[in-house]
Amino acid sequence: MINYQEITCKTACNKITGFLPYCWDLNVYRGCGHGCTYCFALYSHKYINSGNFFDEIFVKTNIAERLEKQLSGKNWKREVVNLGGVTDSYQPAEEKYKLMPEILKMLIKYKTPAVISTKSKLILRDYNLIDELSRTASVNVACTITTVNEKVRELIEPNAASSSERFEVLKAFSKTNASVGLHSMPVIPYLTDNYENIRELFAKAQECGVNYIITDLLNLRGQTRVVFFEFIKNKLPHLYNKLYPLYKTAYVNKEYKEHFKQMASKLRIQYPLKNKKKVFHKQADDEQPKQLSLF
């Protein structure tokens, strides 16, 4: 049973640095109810003295109010805001708390560009708001989809939407002004890395009219490594002796990485993406965000 803890926040958006195409991150929730066995964000709960990332969800009930204070400030430059870089903004808690509509209304009011990535079909509830935002500012909507095999999906992402439902999300938002992307990650060796699965993901993405595809192999750091290998031992023990030697560090070895890269490159050629839209660059500090095509 999920325990919801209502909290308040001092600021809505946090400044981040790095190679990502945005420099502000906004997380409505801390913790996530999707229960993904490979979740990279497990580390984040240690900062709030909680060890139950999946079942203890902290809800920032005043986040829309704090967001308006930031966006209305004289120093705000209408830079790109990533909605949910650590936890999914449309996780099950959002169905109960309905905080995203108010956040989207603030972004519309202050014409602020946004990135939204999700594993939930709940985002379709806010279709009209996201469509409206995409008419006044750059918007990127992406779905993380790891496999077309529902039995595998239910094992590794038990509380997320089905893969077919996520493709329907991409198809729907391809009809808006938003750029639309497939995040095929993480790719899990010996489980979701087979050619037919990756090929099917590329083919369905092409059918849905996505503008770009990102693939990335599973990384195992800190608590994520512990939780993931415990899952493998319990649910897929036949893979343990294959996977463990592959991850002597947080990353797969170079030989495997190169093999996968070559396969993905061939599929990009086989399934070219049409009707490309532009995806903004993080240095969006002028009147309209600068543009950058990812693929």
C-alpha cells in the first residue's frame, strides 16, 4: 500500500548543469509508484531519510504556487523546464492529486518551454493543456518504452502503462506542435536487447510519427544495482550469471556496448523518421528558445 506524505517546497524548479537539453528540473513528487526494477532515482530518497522509494511518495502540494513565483520573477528567462527528471509527473499519485494541470497553466501563462517524459497514459488527461502550451512555447513529449513484450514489461515496470498505451500517447501528441520522442531505455542485456524487440520499437515509433529516438543501455549505480540484482535473483535467476559479469562496474563492457551501438545504428537507417520537428537547445535565454534537432 502506498503511503502519501504531503509536503511543501521552497522552490519549484531546480537549476541543473550538464549535457541535457534543459537547465531547470521540476519534480512534483519524490518517490514513484511505477515500481520499475531498474529505476536510477532510488538514491534520491536517502536525502529525505526514507528507504521506501516505491511505496512512500512525497507530494509537493504547493508546487504550482512556487512555480508561479519563479516564472513571474524579473530574472526568469523563459528557459526550458524538464517536468519530472527524477520521478514521473504522471505516476499514480497524479491521478489522486491532480497537480500537473495547474503547473501546465503556469507554463502557458508565462510561455515557458517544457520537456515531459512519462510511462503513463494519464498524460492524455492534459492533452488540451499541453497542446495549448505547444502553440506558444516549445514542448517536447516523450515516452519511455523498453519492450513490446507485455510479460516482460509487467515484470520490470509493474505499475506503468502498457507499452501499446504509451505508443498511443506518442501518436496522439504527434498531432500537436510538440516534438515527440521515444526513449528506448534502459536496454537490459539478455532481456530487452534482442534484435526483434528493438526493431519493433523502432518500427512502432515510425508508425506513430515520432521525431526522434534515444536508446541507452542499463546503468547500475548504488542502490539501483542492489535492487536490480535482487530482482534478477528472485524473478529471472537464469540471467544472473550472464548479467553480473557484464556489470563489473556501473556500465556494461565496451564490447557489448559497441555491439549494441552497431545494431541500433542499422535500425535507424532501416526506420528513418519523417516530418521532423525541432527540439530546443538548453541555452534558451532569448525571446524564443533556440532550436536543435536531436536526430
